[in-house]
Amino acid sequence: MSKKTLKLSVLAASIAVVAGQAHSAAFQLAEQNTTGLGRAYAGEGAVGDNAAVLGRNPAAMTLFDRPALSTGAIYINPDVDVTGKPTPQQAGGAALAGLATESTDIADDAVVPFFYYVHPINEQWVAGFGAFTNYGLSTTFQDNHYAGPVAGKTSLTTLNLNPSIAFKVNEHLSLGAGFNAVYADAELIRHSGVAALNPGLGIQPTSEFVRLAGDDWGYGWNIGLLFEANDENRWALTYRSEVDLTLEGNYSSALPPGSQALGLPAGTAGNSIPGSLDLSLPAIAELSGFHQLRPDWALHYGIMWTEWNSFKELRALNNQGDTLFQKDENFNNSWRISAGATHQLNDRWTLRGGLAYDKSPVPADHRSISIPDVDRTWYTLGATYAYSRNLSVDAAFAFLDGRKVDVVEDGFAFTSGGDAYLFGVQMNYKF
């Protein structure tokens, strides 16, 4: 593995605010397509407006009687601020060293692309392929932040390659399955901050407290079921497995050797050493429904469960099995509920709207400046314009409302809060 490998792990759990407040729970991403964004991803596994449905339910590919392609991207513009509340001692040290205690707009803008293709083989079998992401983030604090040991730079990029197959059992029931190859690339950097004021460490406030970097491939599977009572009413049940990653790469710290005796990460005096960390991306189950109430109106809804309780800690080890870096997480399982509607305005225009509520998996007593995750509400709008019988274009907008929370971590205290704005476009073509 390249030196980028180890970082995904600490990265994935040391994740910055953007993941928690600009996307789904923790560092999970919901942005797999633009059409669904317009209805807050309600009913995703059962609607089947275009090829993007295979990203949530491979069984729904049986709704297509000819090849279909969907591709596009979602632009994420988070607005997240973190204000430190240093103790008098920390405040005095920060002022003396000229360190920052406030950080504005720490979550970087991002573009999340996706691609889907569905190909009917015969009246019963359909194959498809999707390329999208389920996890990601990018945040940056100042190098001279007073709380450098828990605030710094964090970035995570993942790509899920998902070939799928579906079988139509009869007019009411379809089954589907897929294979997931997940690539992850990540980086985590923390600085010393006020910890450098300890003269025994011999480091500067901007010295790198921890650096982890790495990439890796992980593998999993997903299955789906589609039940059609008739053309106007259908339900979907889907499950996406846990994906295990063994991250191997390089670890370094400006701290001197023996720093663990002081309760700090392992020091390497700036030298890189091999390290590894196991990380499991959690399993996801979803139940969704679609109802065509009238020829021009449809209702959708869904409930998603994510098995976050598998995420207990981050622990990086050296080749001898000794701990280099350890961080408790102790996440709880979380839920996401959503409801939306679609209105067929005329032959050209289709309008959508949705509302969703995400429950945070992070317990209040385990909130972190890396993941100051909170419950959040989605408000979304979208539209499709049909250029022809074969070609259509989607656009959607979402506002994610996240409240402010207090975070206490490793003796540092903060207030964190922010919102996010999402804009998506998508092209759909039926061959």
C-alpha cells in the first residue's frame, strides 16, 4: 500500500465537522444522485425514475425495458464555524504564542460525481453498473490553532464500483444483488498547539503532532427486493454490507520518543514508520415506498438504518502491535427518515420536493471537534426537464439545517455549528 493508506482510518473517524453537518450522519454521504436529492432521497429504492436507482436497490433495475444511463454531480457548499472556549491557562498560552482560537468555514467545498448504467438482458434479467461514493469529507483548521492536537486537516475521498444483477421473479417480485469494490484515499494532520508550551517536548505550536496518510481497497455486497402491488404502488427493502479496510501506511509525529508516557501519541521525532489500522464502514438497511396517488402526483417515503455501533475506536499500530494512536468513538446506530412528493406539471416538466431528518450516531459525551455531529433536517427541491422521449436533465437544491453544539475533547472546549447548501445536476438517457 502507498503511504496514503493509514490515513483513511484515523481520517474516517477523526473526521471533521463537514461530514457531520453537511451530509448524512457522521461521515456518511447520501449524495448518490441529483434526482433523489430533489425529494430528500425519499423512496429511493422504489421510485425508479432513472438508472440511478441501482445505487440504492439493484432489484429496481427490472423497472427498465431498455438500456438507460444517468450521470452527474452534486456541489456541496458547507458553512461550518468552530469557536474555542479555552480555559484561562489555555487562553493565556494561546495569547502568548499568538495562536488562533476561532475557525470559520472549516469545511471545504466539494463536488461529488456519479455514474450509472442499466442494461436489460431479457424479460427477466437486467444487469447494471454504478460508480459513486458513500463516504467522504474535507476540513481544514489553521496550523496555529490552539487546540492543534484535536483540530487540523482531514480529508477523505472514496469511490464505490458497484456491478449489479437483477431477476424478475414474477409480476410482483424482483430480486437484485451487487458487488462493491470501495477505494479510499485519506489524509490526517494534527499540530501541537498549546501542547508545545510544555518545554520538555521541544516542539513548536505548528509542529505536526500526528500525520497519517494512506489508501486501500475494501470489498462488500448489497442486495435488494422490490415488491409491486401494481403499477401505482411498490415497496423496496435493501441492505448494503459492512466494508472492512486494513489500512497500512506511514505514521509520523514531531513528538519525541517516549511521549506516550505523558498520555500523548507515539513520538517519532518527525521520522516516518510503518503503521496499520483496521476500519469497518458500517452496514446500511433501508425500507422505501412509492405511491402514484394521481396521474400527476406521487408520494415517496423511506427509513434508513446505519449500523454505526460497529465503530468503537480508532487504533493505529506499528509492526510489533504497539499502539501509536488511539481514539474512542463509541457510536450508536442511527436512523434517517424522509418523505417527498413528485408532481408531473406537463409533458416537459416534473417537480419534486422533500423533507428528511438525520439522527446523529455520536453520543453527547463522545462528541469530537473532529466529528461534532448533530441531528439535522433536510429541505429540498428539484425538477426534471425532458428534452425528448429519450433525454432529460435534472437539477436540485437542498438546505441542511444543523444546530450549534458544545464539544469537550481532551481538555479542549468548543462551540460548533453550521449549515450546508447542496446543488446538483444530472443527465439521463434511454437508448
